[in-house]
Amino acid sequence: SYFTKAKFLTSAPDIQHLSAFDGIEIAFAGRSNAGKSSALNKLTRQKNLARTSKTPGRTQLINLFELDESRRLVDLPGYGYAKVPIPMKKKWQKSLGEYLQKRECLRGLVVLMDIRHPLKDLDQDLIFWAVSAELPVLILLTKADKLKAGKRKAQTLMVREASLAFQGDITVHAFSSLSGVGLSEAENILMQWLEI
Ligand code: GTP
Ligand code: MG
């Protein structure tokens, strides 16, 4: 697949430190431990491209991965981790909102949510900001392997229904970095955003 050639490019401590970019960026965001890094590794077929961890809050930096000179994937730090001090949380929320509003090269946002606990407050804020910035949103309901097929379908339909309220360009798929459920659907959407 096109994504296998992804290479680590650089890290940034926060959104203000990202330099301007002429190409296309797609960002991956979600609560701590939602499975962002695992999804990036699955997508790129690289076991250790993005660091994964059992400890929530592992990805503290913004990590940029290059597909080619004009296309990038961005692994954003997770939010909602209980142990992070409130001022840091506030700062992160503010800069995330600004990133979605002002980053011109950003063409789409992938929002990852554990299929068993979707649409928490911060997830909804994030989706709202993305839609406000007129960005298409791909919701991946992660760890779909943890649910039986019936329950997985029900959760996916529930989130699809709920996402209508945002009145944006939102697509919802169940996803598993373990089983590969939803991988080809996700790839198809990302290829469109990346103009591949
Ligand atoms: P932060 O960087 O801390 O925000 O976390 P993250 O969103 O990058 O999550 P990460 O990919 O590190 O995964 C967190 C934990 O969930 C790890 O223990 C993963 O092995 C596990 N995990 C991720 N995706 C899946 C999945 O599809 N199925 C199952 N069963 N476990 C998963
Ligand atoms: Mg991570």
C-alpha cells in the first residue's frame, strides 16, 4: 500500500513549533490510549513507526511521518489523561483548536475512539472544532476486536447516528489494529484526502 513507505520525519513539542508546510497533512487525534499510534503502525505496516504503550499519555510530542515530499501523517498527543495537570490540559485544548483552525495544509482529521467508550466530551469538542474548520473527519472506532460482531455493528451505527448532529463530512468505521477490521475503508478515505 501507499502508506508503507512512511518514514519518521521529526517531532515537535507543540503545535506552535510546527513549521509551515506546502503539502498535505492528515492528523490523528484521540484520547490517551485510544490506539492512535497502533493505528498508524497498522496503516503503514511498520511495527515500531509510532511508539505504542500500555501507559496512557505515552505520546507527548507531535510526531510527523512523511509519505512523500508533499504528504504527511501527524500523530498528535492524546488528550483526556486524568493525571495531566489542568493548566496543561487547557493549553493543549487551546492549541489543538488553533491547529485545526489555522493549519492550512491540514486536509482531514482522523478521530480515534475506543469502540467501547466513544464520544466523550473532549472527543465531541474535537469533532466540533474540525467540522467548524470545514475539515472532513474520519472516526475510527478502535479495538473493535474487543467486541462481538453484533455489538460492534450496533456501536458503529450508534456513533454514525450521533455524528449526524455535527452536520459535517464525517465517516465512521469500526477499526482494529489487531484484526485489520476497517483498515481498507480507512485507507480509501485517506487516499482521497491525500489526492493519491
Ligand atoms: P497515547 O499515545 O498514550 O495517547 O496512546 P495511543 O492512542 O497512541 O494508543 P496506543 O496505540 O499506544 O495503544 C494503547 C494500548 O491499546 C496498547 O496497549 C495497544 O496495544 C492497545 N491497542 C491499540 N489498538 C488496539 C486494537 O485494535 N485492539 C486491541 N485489542 N488493543 C489495541
Ligand atoms: Mg500514541
